[in-house]
Amino acid sequence: MAKLYFYYSAMNAGKTTTLLQSAYNYHERGMRTLILTPQLDTRVGEGVVASRIGLRANARRFTREDDLLALAQADIGARGKLDCVLVDEAQFLSKAQAWQLSDIVDVIGIPVLAYGLRTDFRGELFEGSQYLLAWADNLIEIKTICHTGRKATMVVRVDGHGRAVTDGPQVEIGGNDRYVSVSRAEFKKIMAGESTVELQQPVLPLDHPREPA
């Protein structure tokens, strides 16, 4: 039976990597997927979903005004049977779109896997995440760690000196250059100006670099 799944986490926990792995698993079995991504996120180009470790796939862009149920139905009409819908950056969904994802499950009978942040840099729920937490059949946390070694559950927006940015718009697209995932205890210290954090490294270092030929 089809279900609506919400995979949530702090920044840099591997949400997009997990999404792309799920899509690959479907395609490996000869099943077709539809990957949706918000139009406002253009960090890796238009109509592309990419993980920090190099995995990429084409995606259908959508705006907050789009009806996602109608979009899925149109995709089926144009391309045939659809086995799964996957949504990247699901925190940017509107309330109506979170409900439309549930309609894809309940009306069409297609599973939906949505991946997104739970809270913003102020510790408040995003609109899409709020309603996915309320309406999803299954909630799955993707875990990552704080620089203190504790589980990271919060996100801070930082300046170039590692100090917390405490005001500004909720949505400001960025990656390791602007956001760091931390524990709740560390979040409190950073927001109070009692601690700073270094921006995360963008690549995984090699433990034993290969000798030149």
C-alpha cells in the first residue's frame, strides 16, 4: 500500500544522497520515478538534483503555485505508469502542496518520498516540514553529528567568522558556506554569542593519498 514518507534532518545529513539512492533502486528494477525539486534552489543548475558527494539526476522543477497532484497526473498521461514520486528540499513546500502529496498517495496510489529540513536557522519549523510532520504516514530521521560529537538536530546560519546570523529571511539558499548543523545545546550557545563554529569542509579527505606514478 502506498504511503507518504517524510525523511527529515539538519543540514548536510545526506538527504539528497538518500533520495538519489532511492531513485536508483527503483530504476534498477525497471520502475519509473518522478523527482521534484523547488524552482528557487538553483545551486547546481536548473532541473537537476545533486548531492555533495557527486550523485546527480534530472528533476522536474516546481513553484509554490504548482498543483503537485496535477503535475503527477500530467506526467503519467505523458509518460505512462509512475512508480514513485521523490521530493527534494521538501521544507519549501506550501501547506497546500504537502496536502497534494498526500493526494498522490491516496488518490493515485503512488508512494511519495519527501526529503527536507525540519527547522530553519532560528529553530522554527518550515511550512512544508510542519505539515509533512503532521500528515506523513512515516517519519524517518536522517542523522548527522555536531562538531561537539553530539547528534545535530538544529541549523545555524553563520557569517564568515562563524558567528550566528540571528535575523533575515527564512529562505536564503546556501550550503556549507552559510549553514552548519549543530546540537540543540550548541545552538543555544551560538545564538547567545557564547560560541562560534568553523564552516564545514566541502570534500572528504583521503586517509592515504595515492603516490604519484
